[in-house]
Amino acid sequence: MTKCKKVLVVGASGLVGNAVMKHMARQRNISVVAVSRRMPSNTFGADFVSVDLTNQKECSEVFGKMAGITHIVYAALFEKQNLTSGWLEQDQIRINDQMLRNIFEPVERASKGTLTHVTLLQGTKAYGGHVRPFAVPAREGKSDARDIPNFYWAQEDYIRSKQQGKDWNWTIFRPQIIVGESIGSAMNIIPAIGVYASLLKEEGKPLYYPGQETAVMETVDADLLARAIDWAGDAGAASNEIFNITNGDIMVMKNIWPAIAEAFEMELGGSIPISLASEMPKRTDEWDQIRAKYNLASPNLREFVGQSFQFADRYLNDLHHPLLVSTVKLREAGFYEVFDTESMFKKWFRIFQEKRLLPSPSQMNKRTNLQVNSI
């Protein structure tokens, strides 16, 4: 008989946490405890606990009672209002470090004897790609930018030190741009691009490319990442290891635009570079009109997109050096899944449309145009 797992997913309302919660909660012999400050729209049968991870006393009281946890997936994240500049700021580093400690200390005590695995998330910032070019492809342990301030190092060093002499082990994943389902996240380009495309379609315009000529990069599907996290929790080859993870192909943002146009059943337009972070908030009222007209389930613009307009701008306008990593180590360890990136974008736009988070093409093709301002 397969041993039952009890998985604690921290940050369950976010991009990675939501995908992991969904994947784990649907598996046999796995019970899931989902943790976040705000309740996800769907917990998929997981037990949900609302906790402020910055509150040490509250975390001690809540997590100190969580006996029997076998796996921790830590996908919580604190970001500053100014997203990219905040990545280098000391309070951002300190808060993210403290959040991990606030949950881990009481959980480890309460689940002594049952805890077997901890998963942490990093990313390409581990190679300094947010500050400077790096030699491609970046490889785990060979290109680490330890000289650049980053909360990754605080969290990694903490988990390494806590694991010494213990029966549990850890895995760290370094995904590239993660694409999936979340609302109000700091780094999800699906709602950011989805709002932009919907506004253009409502005006009867083609899908203009709002960026510059940008670099070659990689992405990863959130569901694929969730399956990798599940695999790592029980794979001996993943014990105390760090892995890059991507879909397995590469992309340039401008070259993916035809697939996005297809997802919205729009003609492909030329390039009209703009800053989404600057221009889209000016169109809050127009988004509210679209929400009402098509009976959408999505919230207002700020709550729906979060800081993701800033994130989208980075990859549409500001990135001019390649962000390519090697995933050979992960494949050698035994995880082989890949996903076509164009298909991934189409998949997530379709899901957002089916869930009425974005208007569907069939709805909008029957529209009567709103009186809206031109981009």
C-alpha cells in the first residue's frame, strides 16, 4: 500500500502554489493543507488556512499545531510595489527570509519524524539576469550570482543549515517565466496581456505588439512545474539538489505574438511600443465596462493584474540579453516532461476565457463596440 503524504502548500493563491495545490489535491494518497492570506477561488478539496506569513506569533500558533506534514512546498513571495527595483532592496530580502522561517520553525517541530521533503522556488535572478547578462546556458552551481543581493540566498542558506543531520531533504527549482492561473499576482503575464488584447479587440483593432525587439528567453508551464515538484518530493535523485526547469524550447516575445492573436481570434497588427504599466491603469473604467458587458468573473484591473503589467514590460521592452538556462541536470535526474510554449499560451488564455476571467472570442465577435479611447 502506498504511504499517504500530507503536503503543506504555502502561497496557495499564487501562480505556483495554485498549480501545486490543484495537482496534489487531485492525487490519491495525498492530503493537502493550503496556506495563503487570501482564499483561492478553488481549493480543489484541500484544507485551507489563512495566515499572515509576516506575523511570527500567528505563524507559531497555526503551524505549531500542524502535525504529520510530510512535504512542504514553499511558494510564498513578498514583492515591493515597484517590482523590479524592489528585487535588490534589503527589506524585500529580509521579509522573504523571515516568512520562510516563520512557517518552517513551528512546522518542523510539530511534524518531527514525519517531514521528508521541502521544496523552494528560485528563478533566473539566481544567475543575475535581472541586473546583467550572464553566460548562456546558465548551469546550477556554476553561474550563481551570489554577489548580487537576493532573498534566494538567505532562504537557501537557511534550509541548508536546518537540514544538516536531519532525515528530511530539500529541492530547489529555478523556473524561467512561469505561465499559469492566478489573480493579482506580481508576475503572471496572462492577465496582463489578456487585458491589453481584450481592450484592443473591443475597439475592433488588431493585436499590436506593444514591445521592442527583445531577447531570446524561456518559459515554463505552471502545471508542468507542479508535476516536477511532485516528482522531486519522492525522487532520490532530487535530494538536496537545485534544478533549472523550462518547457524545453525557447521563444522571443515578438515571435509568440501570432499565437496570442490566434487565441483571441484577432488579426495580427504591427508594432506600437508602449509601457503597459503606464498606459493600462488609465483604462480601468474601460476594463470595468468590458467586465460588465460580458458578465466576467474577474475583479477590477488592479486586483486582477496586480503588478504583472510591470513584469510584462520587463520582457516586452527592457530585456535585451538572452536568458537561457541548461535543463540537462533535471533530465539526467529523471524528469523529462516538455511542453510547446505556443501551445502553453493558447492553453492558459483559453482557460481564462472559459472561466470568464477574460472575455471569450465568441462573445466579443458578437459585440457592439464600446466608446473607448485609442491606444
